[in-house]
Amino acid sequence: MAGSAEAKRALIDPADEHLSVARQCQLLGLPRSSWYYRPVGESAENLTLLRLLDEQYTRCPFYGVRRMTAWLGTQGHEVNRKRVARLMRQLGIAAIYPKPRLSTPGDGHEIYPYLLRDVVVERCDQVWSTDITYIRLAQGFVYLVAILDWFSRYVLAWELSVTMDVSFCLDALERALEQGKRPEIFNSDQGAQFTSREFTERPHLANIRISMDGRGRALDNVFVERLWRTVKYEEVYLKDYGSPREARQSLSKYFAFYNHERLHQALDYRTPAAVYGARSTAARAAGWVESKIRRNEDRGRERDGAESTPDPRLLT
């Protein structure tokens, strides 16, 4: 059964009189240990530090561990560098300047070349991109993954998870592809979620070329980075989500606003949905005209056995 571990856990009823928890896990394809596992919560102090680091990184994405450690000191939090480094890894953030081993693929995972250098993105569904970011809660945090069309800035799909496993990334990708469209190129960073065979085989099955950011080059995925800044300043930092469910409900409303109502200067003050939908409509119209021409030509060949000029009346 497809779906994230969190979604599968939600389906299990420990009070079921007919099916044991073990049998329910088996039917759902969920390891029994995943049902019993409960993540250890962060301390109140660490949650405060995570919030501060997330906000400062959004303001200053060029801050590395040393600067973040020094900045926390100016805020009254004397923390050693190793702890700051661990918390930044937990957030999935690092300074944007190039340096080795920013995103670490899993053992045996395949790394793909970056295909977008000097490429002019000039149409919808030419490039889709994905990334993961941290979303704070009142007493904890969750991770957000999104899939974005580069040209229109349209958010095709998104998902939340309490862990950084591959399943919620796959769920988002599946929902994006279920809309009946696919990109020519799918770009991500070199994180273990996106380099795993389980994830990369899905674009391969759809004949999509895979591109991955150069190591230590966050700006290779600049449009998703800009999306995260927008989401956090316009939504996350203005709210205080009490639970993952509350975060999901609020983010659902925000992404609907972002896609369908928020005007983008880079899009000539149109919405992402207007640009993405307009290009889709134009493509469908072009396909309709082409099919009319082909049908007219076929009729002409059937009538006189030769190529004929399309009847203009059939194109109106």
C-alpha cells in the first residue's frame, strides 16, 4: 500500500477485535516497529534554538555554523558549535556558499549531473523542482516538501512529515504526476531522500530526466529557496501551529492563496495558476488544431488518394 508511514499509522486501530496490530501492520506494509516507535521530543531549549536558527537562516542564508553560533550568543544563547551544527543538520540547512558535503546521499545512491546550468527556462513543465524545509510548531516541528514548476512558480504538490524519510517525498511526487502532466527535467538536491532508488525510479518510469544540484550550491535550486522564504514570512512566522494537523490545514489554505490569488512581480503581476493554466490551455488548443489538420488530411487522402490542403472551415 502506497503512502507515508504517518498515514499508515493513522489507519491502525489497536482496539480492533478482529485484527491484531501485527496483522494490520502486515496488511498495510508497515513494519511493526514503526507502529510502536514514537520520536523523542526535543527539549524546550532546543525548540527555541531551532526557531531562532530557522528565522535567522531565512533572513541570512549565507550564515554558516560559526556565524550562527556567534549570532545566537548575541541573542543571549551561549551554545557550542557542535550543538549548532547538529541543530542545523536537523533543520536541513547550511550556508549557501559552496563547500564540500552539503547534502549527503545515502550509501549506494546514484548522483545525477546538474542539467540546468545556462538553460533558459521558457515554458511550463520544462523544469519541476523539489526541496524540503523545516516548519516549526508550538511544541515541536515537522518537515515540508514541495514540488514547484519553475516557469510559473506553481506549487504542484506538497506534503508534511514528522520525519525526513523518503515516503512523504514520494507521496508529493505521485500527486504532482497524477495531474496528468510531467516535466522534461526534475531537479532536486543530493539529499538521501532524492538520491534513493525508491525515489529516482519514479521519474525514470515517466521518462523524466533527473537533475541534481551541485554539492554545496543551494542557489542551483533558487526558485524553491525563494518559495520557502515566501511561505515562512507570509504564513509560518505569523502563525503558531499547535499540531501537525493544524499546520496542514493552515498551509493548505496558504498554498491555495499562493497559487490562485498571490500576484507575482516576476510573472507580470499574474498568479502562478494563471500562468500555468494559460500555458496548459494554449497547449491543448494547439493540439486540437493539429488534430483537426490531421483529420482533414486523412479525409483528403481517402477522397482522392493524394495529399490535400486542409479545409479552412474545419479549423474554425
